[in-house]
Amino acid sequence: EGLPPATRAPRAAISPEQREARRFNRYDRDKDEGISREEYLASRRKAYAKLDLNNDGKLSFEEYAAATARKFRLADRNGDGRLARPEFETTAVKRKAPAPACKCVERED
């Protein structure tokens, strides 16, 4: 009593088998228990389409590097065309911290 009901299992509680089953289900769009080549490549096609800014089916270097160029432009706070150390530090990939292991304690009622 007094504790909110659990709405989702902690990440640590998901087994590798469950994680792989979820990954399979994300790819198996038509739910036929098999992943076709098209289903397997769909995420890559989507990512490619986002990069192909002029929709010509080809990636120029400028299109390929657009996200990186944007990241540089945003990091270059003073607009001098160079990244000083503090500006460069803002470009580091932000990694998610691993989910903490559940430190559950059984309650005695």
C-alpha cells in the first residue's frame, strides 16, 4: 500500500531472448513469422531517404555530410569556422547510461 503500481518492467528484467523477440517483431512488419529482404532493408531505405534531400535517388557528398555540417555549424558558437576545445566538446556523442540493475527488496506485509 502507498506504492504506485508498476507500469512497466525495468529494463534489467528483460531477458536477452525477450529483447531479441522484440527486435524480430519490429522487423517482421507483416507478422508472417519471417523477415523478407524488403523488411530487413526498410530501416536503411528510410535512413537513406532522409539523407537524399533532393530526392534524386543519389547521395551527393553534401547530402551525406549535411547532418555533420549542421552539427559543426551549431557547435561553432562564435561563427569563426573553427571549433575551439569547448565547442568541440559539445559534438561528443551523447550515450545513454545503462539502466540501473533492479535493487528490489521484498516487502514483508
